[in-house]
Amino acid sequence: MMGRSQIAERLAEARELAGFASAREAALALGFAESTYNQHENGTRGIKMDVARRYADAFDVPVEWLLHGTGGEFIGGSKYQNLRTNYEENPDVEPFVPHDPKGRSLIRQIAKVMCPHSDRQAYLLARRTRSDLLVARGDVLVLELTNELIEGDTVLVQVLDDKGLAEAQLRLFVGGLLIGAPDVEKRALPPDPGQVNVRGRVVASLRGLHTA
């Protein structure tokens, strides 16, 4: 493992590539302890392997690259950049950062109830109404970050096109396929890592908290 400063630099780079403008924003949106994450990103505290894996999963980078600077040739490359850019341009959702302490506490309590065996959640704000998924614009979604899908799950995915660009979509996992794209002409897709990046499944949809 290289020194803390190099790991801290890569952690900051991974966070920026994932679309989070600040360490605070990433920590709040992904459920990390803010003070601990800040210490990891500024290099004043070492990162244990289990925590490094959480960061790598959350920011979509190889843990080998995060810790050693290897195994991540795509970092900063066109594929990852395009994925991020298109994800920001036309998403079904965007990261949600509740600034009010009561709002943060409430959402985290709900996340613990809905995901009692997992500490990997993200909080998202729905940017469009998806009546087929019972999601309205402004809803706060609690996302469990996992690739293990259950029949009937509402799933957040990034779907790549033939140019290597991707669009963030909410879809329904039914019969081994991801259905319910906003454009009815878009076909149902299998959760294939080569075309579809499954980010996780929605475990709770909260209405009326978007100002929290």
C-alpha cells in the first residue's frame, strides 16, 4: 500500500469523478461518517481494507487502484468520463443531501430499518415522475447499493449505448429483465455488466422530504 497522501488524492479524484463536488456532499449522500471521511480524504487517517472497499464500491473504482494506483486504467479515460457526463445530463435521479440534521437522522433511521443487514446506502432525489414505478418528482429514494436483485425491485441502473455513453434510469426487475424505460421504444434489458451498470435497488420512497 502506498502512503496516505497518494491514497487520499485518489479518493478525492474518485469522489469528483462520481459527481460529488465536496467531501461533505459525498459523505452525507452515501451515508459515510463525515468527520471520518474528511480525515481519509485529507490523508490524516489511514483507510482499512473494508472501508476502502466501501469507498471503491460507492465511487465505482477498483479497490486496487484506490489503494495502490493499479488496476484502474479507465480512471480519467473517455469511457468513465462519458458515463459520468451523460449521467448528469439526463438522470431520473440525482444525489440527495439533506442539510437539516433532523432530515438526515430520519432518512438514516429509515435506511437502517429497510436495510438492517447492510450499511451501504445512497439517498437520491427523483427528478421526474415515473408513474409506472410509483415514483413522483421530488420523492427521496433510499437506495441499497447492491447487485443482488429481488423479483419486483425498482432498480437504479446506468444503461450504456453503442457510443459508450450512459443514462441513469429507474427500472423494474421482473423475470430476470429490467423493464419500464421512460421511452417505451427502449427494450427490456438483462442486468448485463457489459451494457447495464446496476447501482442498487430502491428500498424506500419518501414524499415531502425534499426540503429537509
